[in-house]
Amino acid sequence: MPEGDTVAWTAARLQAALGGATLTRAELRWPSLAQTDLVGARTVRVVARGKHLLHRLDLQGQALTLHSHLRMDGTWRVRPAQESVRWDHRLRAVLGTAEATALGRSLGMLDLVATADEDRLVGHLGPDILTRAWQLAGGPPGREIALARLSRDGRPLAEALLDQRVLAGLGTFWVSEGCFARRLNPWRTASQVPADDVAALLDWARPRMLRSARTGAQSVTGLARRDALGAVHALSGRPCRRCGRPVRVALVGVAPRERTIFYCPACQGGLAPTDDGRPQAPLGATRSDRRSDRRSASGPGGAQL
Ligand SMILES: [Zn+2]
């Protein structure tokens, strides 16, 4: 699932392609927007808020925001304007200028609101780990707000970190990798984890997410090589790079919204309460291994990897 860094990278690509230009083409295959005509609108700015994309438009003096969310596997891609668009059932939005065409596929949400009403869509989000306001003073910085919330949160650490109302931007990749990097047990109650440890996790994740938002490659090392992206994410059944014991995957959260977290029991304080400890085959090892691993990873609630 795209996380805050990927969404920020996407927003920057859309801003570079569409910013300041007038839409000569706008086709939205979305039931509630079937009658909407955005041709002639000028793109003021495309920004990310957590995992949400806000495409701000000026349509004859009217300030509008086209809001989208990538959910599990949505994408926005930019192509040259002269390239013809091939429609399929996943393509939900086409926004074109004289120079470029943006293609929104498998989008999880698409709404149009007055820009003044954006808070109806994103007002519930906690402080965004990728914004300047995360660290700058002038009101309490987002980091302090998030840390205060986490210090009172009675849920497992990973579940609290994934809750976009607590802080916005983290997904399962960065939560798994952050907990591993800082040797924290993702299932330990958030309020019981020492504040310095939680702060260290967030301070570890932020610069790496900012780098990933610049490069488009979600990677803890900065390298886009497949074996250098992460230390535990999607590596269950493989040896831990630190201790050599097997990395595992288990669920966190409440059905039907459980999420999968990858971790090393030996480095991170033992088995998860949701982990039966049975052997887990590496993801993608063989066809049948992959099926059984996905079953154990997705659990009864059907949360996807
Ligand atoms: Zn380990």
C-alpha cells in the first residue's frame, strides 16, 4: 500500500506535470463525478496530506480540490500528451494539458470539494511526518503532538503508529522497518514504550521517508536494488540480517482492519501475541509456499500484504 512518502512523490510528479497549466482534458470515471466538467480549470497546486492527494484547481475563479486516495494499489502516472490513452476498467481519471496527461488507476477514493472544505476530507489526520510543521515551532510541532498522543495510547505500538489520526504518513513498510531498526516490539503497548524509543523510531523514519519522497524508491538504504529496500518488510522466512534467526510476519490491529507487520522475534522482544510460531516460508519461494504464506499473513480478516 502506498505510504506518505510514495504519495508525496506522486504529488510532486503531478505538480511538475500539471502545475500552473490549464486542463484541456478531464475524464473522471467515478459515479459521483460523472457530471463534473473540469476542462478549462487551472491546476494551482498538487499536495500530499498523509496518504491523501489534494489537487487544487481554479475553475473560473472557483477554488476546487479534486481529492484522491491510492488505498491498496492505486497510482497516478504522467505520460506525454501526444500518447494515446488506453482505457481499461482500472483507469478512473484522465487529466490532460497541452503537454502532459495524468492517469489515475485503481484509485480508492475520488471526490471534488470546495478547497475551503478540504478539512472535511483530511481534517481527521494527525500531524504529517513529512511536513515542515513536523519539526518547526510556532504552535507545538507535529512531532511533539504525535509523541504525546502515542504516550497515552493503550494499543500495540504498531497499531497506534499506523492510525492516521495519531500521525499521518506511516504505513506497514515504515512501521515494520522502524520497529526493527530501533529493536522495538511492535505489539508492546504504545504508552509503555519509553518516550525516547518512540521518538527515536520517528526520527529514524522521517529522513528516510523524505529521501524516498524525493527519489520515488521506498528504501531504508536509499538504494533501489530489490535486496536493499528493507531489512524485514516482506522478508518473513528469511534470516534476520542482524541475528540470523528467521524474520516473521504477524497481524496487528482489530478485525476487519488488521495489518501485517514483519519483525524478528529474536531482535524485537519475542513472538507477537498473534503469531503461533509455526514455520513461515519465504514470500514468493514457490507457488504453493506463497499461497500458504499469504494465508498466514492475511489471516481471517483478509488484510492484504
Ligand atoms: Zn534478528
